[in-house]
Amino acid sequence: MENNLNYSSEVRKRILSMLMFQLYSDEKTIYREYVQNALDSINKAIDAHVLAQAKDGIVTIDIDERHKIIKIRDNGAGIESANAVRTLLDISPSNKDGVNQAGMYGIGRLVGGGYCHELIFRTSAKGEAIGTQITFDVDKIWQMVEKEEEDYLATYVINKCTKRESIPAEESDHYFEVELNGVKDDAAPSLLDVNAIIDYLREVAPVEYKPEFKNMLIYKSTADNPEFKERQEGLEKIQVIVGETRIQKQYGLSIKGTKDKINNLEYFKIEDRIFGILGWGWYALTKYTIQIPKEDRLAGIRLRAHNIQIGDANLLSGTNYWKEDRSNSYFYGEFFVTHPHIRPNGARDGLVPTPETRALENGLRTYFENLKTLYTKANEAKKSIDKIYDGIKRIDDHGGTIDYNAKDLINNRGIGKFEKLMKTSFGFEAIKRMLLLYQPEFIEAKAKGEEKLRPIVPVQQEPISIKKEIPTPAPIDIQTDNGEPATTLVAPSSPTEANIDFSSATDNTVEPPTTANQSDPVSVQEPATYQHESLIPGPRIVTPTSTPLLGQQDIIAQLNNVLDPSEIWLLRRVFKVLNSFCPDNEHDQKLIAEMERLIVKEFNDEI
């Protein structure tokens, strides 16, 4: 048997099943495909001077939920009547290269057929008084494709299931319109959900940014960077209107999901030593306080080509690009592919594998390491400030006692940690700019922490005055030798005061009086007003206290019935001085506490 070398290849009906019923898993993707085709048609109109500029290009989308009809119309170049039928009926007739045009394969126009009963194309080119309409009977195509006993050619099925006709047009008309008639809302309910389509197109369409984002962030961030200013202004953008809603990218002045303010946009590019510049992008610089929640539809750095999103929000997420799955969810941003050999695949849910694509993936992976360090340092800065407030709270919870842990939280894990971050964050300039966002909050926390660590001292007062009542004696008569009274001694009619001055204490500490008779009533006036030591000149005064040391119980109180008040006072003073002036480490503090316990035990054992 001889080989049939003259055989001509054929395209069978199953290709229609793939193009119309299986190409995309998300039905909303058809809107992206038709907007992409509209962008190419508008660019063609600009080249032909039919439109002056890209912003004059308009795509209108009308969704009639009641009658289950969707119409998508652009004011691009349209298709001349002589070429319209061939262009719209041939499978993959496109001469697009994916470089100068957003489309590439010429198969996207059929994707709407899988979600309606009739798929209709209408078009007209400027200067022609006639237009063209092609109607696909989708139900009949489905029947022929699923008919097992017949292996039809794809072209045969198309010819049997389409209707071609001329329609009137004005010579000034130039447009292309797609109509989905009889939308199958049971299989694709979101296609008729106007709000869902608006949200979807805000993410994926090649449209303008919101005015506040453009005027306040893009302008500020590119003012001193002419390269990225030119790239940003050169993005392809058209007007897309759904009903009466103009579609715009929804980036604002803050992160919606975290409320973090966007300080500026950081621009970057990926360049390979062999292939040159592969693309460029931006991300929002914030305080990165927490992960952006999934409910925020703008979360993640998005991949785009011709300003149209490739894949979904998670295409640049995961361990293929980051060391942690969660990393991309800390950022708002976009990356725009510019190299001609990096193209979306047929389903536009990823990139065609090429050497340039692999170089881009490696470049993004390396750059994203810097971004991981960025949000990690932000987390450390936030925690260091939190530690300062933890130390302040610990002091307050312990009645003002400053222990080792409180000092460690404020001085080391708080102030010291943040200052170290500022000194060691070099190499990736965005880290320094991020830390400056935390600096006002840190300065405030530092001031409060240092204020809390300053010891509280009493105001110096006048010498203590001890009043002692002296009983009034009865009059005493003294007689002379001749028996006559010589004089009479009369006691004062009121008590006198005995003043004792303790102001000469050498250590500037108020000492308690000692009395010869313990039974005499003694009233000691304690200081009642305390001020911060920074307000008092002179040496620091240490006052005995009954506040438990190191968070322990007041074990000295056990000696109230063993020692007299002056001895109790002396013990308290000794341990107050030790606790205040000994080294600030936990080991020494524990030694002081153990000494206190042993002394109390020794006195108790003597009883």
C-alpha cells in the first residue's frame, strides 16, 4: 500500500466544541475577549486616522437582563464589507501578532456562543453605505457537534449554521458589535449581573485610573522619574461603559482591606542581560500592617499585557514567585509585559513558555525577595512599637513598679529594635521609606516609654515637726527658813512643743525619730506630694515603700509585730535602694529578693 502523499488536512467539528463551549472556565471572560478585540479595532482606527487618539475609542456594553440580551459595541475601524464574511466565518483568520495588537489567535470572537442561543456579529467600515451581519445558530451547531455518527468538517458545520446578510449603514459609521441573544442564565448567571460585570471589568479592562489615584499618586511618584512617567502615560487605555457606568481601575489613596494609607508608588523594571527589558511595574508603598483580606478585589500585583489583565488576581502569587504563599496579598500593584516574545497563551490564563518568559519569571522571583523583606521589616517595626506599649502597661499593672521585664520591653525589644532597623536597613531603598512612615508613631511611643522609666521621687518638704504634749504640773510652794513663802512656781497653762529637726541627714533621706520611751505618742508627718525627678534639682531621694518588690508579696510586713517602726522603716529603705540602684538584670534582682526573704526568716526564727 502506497502512502497518500497528496492528502489535504482537514479541521473537524470538535474544534468548534473547544472554541465555543470549552475554552474558558469563567463565563465572564467573554467580556474581556470582546473588549480586547475592541482595543485592537480602536488602535487600527487611530492608525487609519479614523480616530484621533486612544481615549476617543469607546466600548459600550448593554445588558438586558429581562430579555436576556447582551450587546458589546466599539467605535473602532470595523470590517470592510468585502472582507467581513470571510473574516467572521474563517477559523483563526487573524493576522495579529500579539505584539502590536492585544489579540493573537483570532478565536476569541466565538467564545460567546457557548452561553447563548444565537451569536450575532454586525460591522461597518467608514466610507461604506453598507454593513454586514452574521448570525450563528448556536443550538444547531451544538447538535451537529454532539452527533456521534457524523464526523463533520468544522467549515461544513459553520456554513450550515450561519446566516449572512447585508444591513444598511451610514458612510460615517465605523463599528463592530457583538450580540448574545437568548443568554443561558441557568448556565452562566453572572453574565446578566450588571454589578458583577462592572466589578470584573474594573480589574481586567485597559481603562484609566481613578482621578485621585492618577493625579495624587502617579503624578507625584513619576514627577522625578521621566522613564516611568513616559511608560505610565503610554499605557493603552480606552473608554469602557457598562450601561451608564464608566469603568475605571479602582485603586485609591489607601488600601481598602487594611485602611493603610498609600504614601507613594514604587516603580521597577525587570531587565535580562541577554533579552533586555522584559517589563515594568509599580506597587503601593504603605505600612503593610496586615495582609490584605481576600474580600479586597484589588489585592495582589497583577500581570498585564497591553494593559489587559492576564489570568486572575493570583497569577503572580504562590511559591512559583514567592517563598511564602501569602506574600503577594500584602500589595497593590501591576506589572506590564513589554517584550515581544512574552505573550499570553490561548486561554489568556498564563504565558506561552519561551526563554524570555522564563527569564521574566526568574527576574520577578528575585525582585519579589526584596518585597518580602519589605513587609517583614514593616512587621518588625510595628511589633517594636507594640513592645514599648506592652512595657508601659506592665508598669501600670504592677502599680508603678519598674521591673526588668518592663525595661527590656521598652528599651531593648522596643526602642532598641526600631533604631536598629533604621540603622541596618540599606540596599533596598523602599525599606527606609517604609520605616519613615512608622517614625512619628515610634517617636511618640519612645517618649512615653522613657517617661515611664524615670523613677518617681517625692517633693522635698520642710523638716518634720513632732509634737509632744507635756502635762501641766500643780503649783509648788517653796518656803524660806522663817516659814514664809519665798516664791510660787506655776506651770504653763498650755502644752509646749518640742521641735526636732531631721533636715541634716547626710543622704538626703528623711529619717524617722527614735524616742526614749516607746509609750509616748509619736506622730510622723509623711510626704504627700510626689513629682517627677526631672522637675527637682539636687540629688535623688529614695523613700522607703511598702510596694512589693519584683512582683512578690510584701514579706517585710510579717515583722510588724517583731520590730519597732523605725527598724521596719530601715529595712524597707535598704531594699528600696538595692532594688533601685543595683544592675538591671533578672539575676541580681532575684538575689535581692532572696536576701529579703532570708532576713525576714532570721528575725522570725529569733522569736
